[in-house]
Amino acid sequence: MDPRLEEFIQLFNSKEFFEAHEVLEALWLETEGEEKDFYKGLIQCAVAFVHLDRNNFRGATKLYKTACGYLNRYAPNYGGVNIQDLLDGFEGFFAQHVRENHPVDLDALDTPTIVTG
């Protein structure tokens, strides 16, 4: 596993979503093929939470949907990442907590985490 992906996972799991996306974006830019879309899905997952944290519900929902579209192709596991668990947690979080114009305190809620192995 690329060290930048490992750092992304650590940052994502620590709810440092903006920083996580920044780390993985560099790897995404130098990647080709199916792996590029895998990284794009992970980046969009992180950015959905960035938008949500900024009360941009429309942007968060749009990125939630596109991230799921990308990541569903890689379930259940890809590149050492348990994609199915991430998708289940991501989809459950959005279904339970995201409502238009209803602020979400990400620090107070259990956000999905990325499991490796």
C-alpha cells in the first residue's frame, strides 16, 4: 500500500477530511487506469464530509452519490481497503444524519472509518 494511502486513511479516520483529501490527491494525479477511479472515490468520500462540515448540503450530497458510484465498483475489497464496510458506514451516516439545512456536528458523531486488511 502506498504510504500516501496509509496517511489518507489515518487522516480520514481522525476526521481530518480536508487534509486527507489533499494527501490522496497527489497520488490520484500520478495514477492511471482503474486505480485512478478508486482514489477518486476515496477523495470524493472525504470531500463530501468537508462540504457537510461547512453546511453545504447540496455539495455533500452530490459528492456522496458520486463517491458511492465510484467505490461500488471496488467492493468488497480493493487495494487492501475494505470498501464494503466503508460504503455501508458512509451510506448509513448520510441516511441517518444528513438533512437539508440541518447542521451536522461531525466531531460529535461517529463518522465511518476505513478498515484495511
